[in-house]
Amino acid sequence: IEGGAMSIRTGQCLCGAVKRRATLPGSAIESCHCVQCQRWTGGGAYHAILADDLQVEGKDNVRTYRASDWGERANCATCGSPLWWRLQGRPVRMIAVGLLDDQSGLTVTDEIFTDRRAPWMPVHAGATQATEAEKQSELREFLESTHD
């Protein structure tokens, strides 16, 4: 497991209406620089981490938005905090890092849609870099391999 042993982390949105508890199988943060993520977060990138066994308190406050043919984004209905991104019809796997109560020991290891990076956003030293075309190709291959 990258970054050491699994850890259980809690977190919440800005207003506290949505609380989360999840097992993090590693410490790797993925930064997505796609235009949708920039607009969704109001900033340079969406920073997410892989999560297992996600438990959500305040589900009535979760609002989802189908952002593309394959992706769905979730926000708190009260304060608007981004909660997670997931593939349509699949379990939530990538949760927003900024909502974790404890962000210690986590590191940006992957940057995606790097050709869409805001010009003022620095590159994370040592992180892998993948363009939009590379990630789109990878997604198509994944979806084709899992299609019944």
C-alpha cells in the first residue's frame, strides 16, 4: 500500500451538514486540472484521494450533478462544498481531500489533465503528469473493459 498502512479518516463539509468517515488505503492525492474541476472548485484543481468503506452522515444534504456522460459530482446542498467525484453508477472512490479533518501524511502523487492546468498553478514536484488525451484514452479503455 502506497504511503504506509490504511488509515480511517473523518471529515465534513464547510457547514457540517455532511460528515464522512472512510478508510484511506494509501496517502496518494490525485490533482485534476480539467476545466470542469476548475469551475467546480472555483480554483486551480480538484484534489482527491482514494477512499474505501465511505460512510456518509447527512445524506439528505448531498446533491449530485451528472457532469458528463460518465462522471457525477456531489456537493453539500447547504454550503456547496465539493464532496466527491465518481463514475456514473459506480461506488464513490475519490473524495475531496480538503474536507478531511486530518490531512497529515498525504502527498500529491498524480496530476491529470495537465494540459488544462491554470497558468498560475505550480507543478507538484515528483508527481506523474497525464494530459487530457491520455486520461480520456485510459477512461475509454477502462469503460470498454468493464462493459458487459
